Amino acid sequence: MTFRKPARRGIMPAMMLAASCWSVSSHAAPQLQDLHMPAGFHIATYATHVPGAREIALGEKGTVFLGSMGAGKVYALTGDGDATHPRQVRVIAHGLNLPAGVAFFHGDLYVSDTRRIVVLRGIEDRLDHPPAPETVADNLPYRAGDHSWKFIAFGPDGKLYVPIGSPCNVCEVGHDLGKLMRMNPDGTDREDIAYGIRNSVGFTWQPHTGTLWFTDNGRDMLGDDVPDDELNRLDKVGQSFGFPYCHQGNIADPTYGHLHPCSEFTPPVLGLGAHVAALGLRFYEGTMFPAPYRGSLLIAEHGSWNRSRLSGYRVVTVPFGTDGTVGPATPLVDGFEQNQVPWGRPADVQPLPDGSVLISDDQAGAVYRLTYDAHSG
């Protein structure tokens, strides 16, 4: 397997519509043997040939969709991955600008671009001849810089949720950037619902309560150990979570902190560690994993890029207690870096109907499947 580092930004060529397809046999990548998991857990390669693999979405007919970074492509994975039905990787869209986010809704696949949201209508019936992308939301708030890629998802209210990242490490952005917004599936009735968010690349809703939880990546250049990446909960529309004035709920920014005290903002529910780059997250509702994992959050930690010693590069689980406690985060799959050299970077987690969990890896250009068997070591 060849490992590729995704481009951070760039403009891709014009949209190309024809799908390309090749078969991929299931096999374990050599690096998987270096991963660490609790007893009974096992990990195997689900698919390769998905450069820049980021957010995962599940179709109604079993298709696994993937957005990407750098590659500018959207992928569709089908097949059982065995000799009879080898897994296929189709490229169903080319030429998008950092299409990291994908969300499946009522038969259609929604895909993020840096300045718009497009949709592929009826995609599961048209994988070999994908439809032309239709723009449903254009002119999204944008300023040249970092954090313009977008994780997207549909909420229990049927609205499409879209983050607007800050264009910087730390800067004043007002209410136009550094926020989370939602809209109807056709792009109408846009509404800002949360502010003061530096760069959220993952959010999900807790089963039974419908509460929105999201990760936020803390600022750089304050040292190895501060500030924490955050796990946040949105309790009401209009909450602000502190960026750029306050970090991790209790650290005033050295440049902007004097303008607004931390007491004005909603603090994180849980600190996840400095520079771990917490991205995609999902609640685990399956029954394959042991009981302590059920109802917990699974979070992909993409890993640090400028810390003197690497942090992150793993998947963690965050338990939710019946008494209302949350955390701490504990490793579930660890070891995507060896001797301070990363070979993979987890980007998203997605439980499957059978209770196993997919993990995307944008550096290795691969997807893995995590399973549990109580009777094996």
C-alpha cells in the first residue's frame, strides 16, 4: 500500500461525471499488526484505493460513501469483499474542491465543497453512471485560509448541518465565520445555530435525546499541552463556545482574551487533549461491542502536526454515565504512528448495521473495519 499525505487546500479541475470502478480484495494492510486494541477487538482492511478518505455516509442499500481531501473525489464502496463478491471502489464524482463531507438523505447524496453543497440524486441506482451534481446551497461564507473543508450531516429535524470554519489559527471572525449553520435540504431557510467554533470537523446527535454533540480543534502555537481539543454539547440555538477569545473553556487568548472573558461562553463538556485533532464522531448503538461501549461516543483523532511529540493518531471512546458524567476518553484503536512517524490518520468513524465500525484513514487512503469477538484474543 502506498501512503499519501492529503493536500491541505487547492482548486480542483472542472467536474467530471463518468464513474470509474475497480475491484479490491479484502486484505489486512501490514501496518495493522502494529495497532493496539482491548482484548477481543480486531481490525482489518475494508477497502483501499480511496486517497484522502474522510467522512463516511451509509446508503439505504448498503453502499458506503466517502468524501475526500486533496483528491477532490467522492467514492462509493459496494460488495462483500470476498471472492464471490469482491468489494468495488467507484469514483462517483471528480473535481470538487475538498469534498470532505458526505451525507445521505432520502436516496440522495449531499457533498460539501468549500463554498457550496451539491447533491447526487438517486445515486444508489446510478453508481455506474452517476448524475450531474446539482448545487443546492451556494455562496456559503468563505474567506481564503484554513478550515474551509466541511463535515456535513442531517439532523433528526431533517435539516442539513454545515460548519463554517475559521480561516486562520486565531483571528477575530465575528458571527460570519467560525460557526455552525443548518438549512433545508434544498438550501433554503439557512440559520446560524452556534458561534465561537474554530474548526469543527465532526458532529452527531445522541440517540433518544436528539442532543447535538461536536468536536472542535483548539488553536496552535500556545505550546505542546494547551489548549485541549473540545467535545461540546449544543443545548440551545445561539450559544457561543469562545473562539477566538477563550480556549478549552478557561484559557484566555493572549491576543484577544481581554476583549471577552471566558465566563461569557459555553465551556466544553470534555477536553480531549492538546492537538489531537479530533474529527469525526458517532454514538455507538450496536450490540457487537461489549456493554460498556454501548451508548458511548467514538471519536477519530487525526493526530497532531506541530507538537514536539505526536499526540492523537487513534480512535477513542467517551463513555456516558447514567449519572450524567461524560468521559474520560480512552483509546480504542491506537498506534497509527510508530516511533513518532505516522503511517495513518483516522478521519471518521461509522458504525455499520451489524455492530462493527468503519474507520477512514486519509493518509493511507484506506478504510478499516473494527469488530469484536469475545471468544478470541
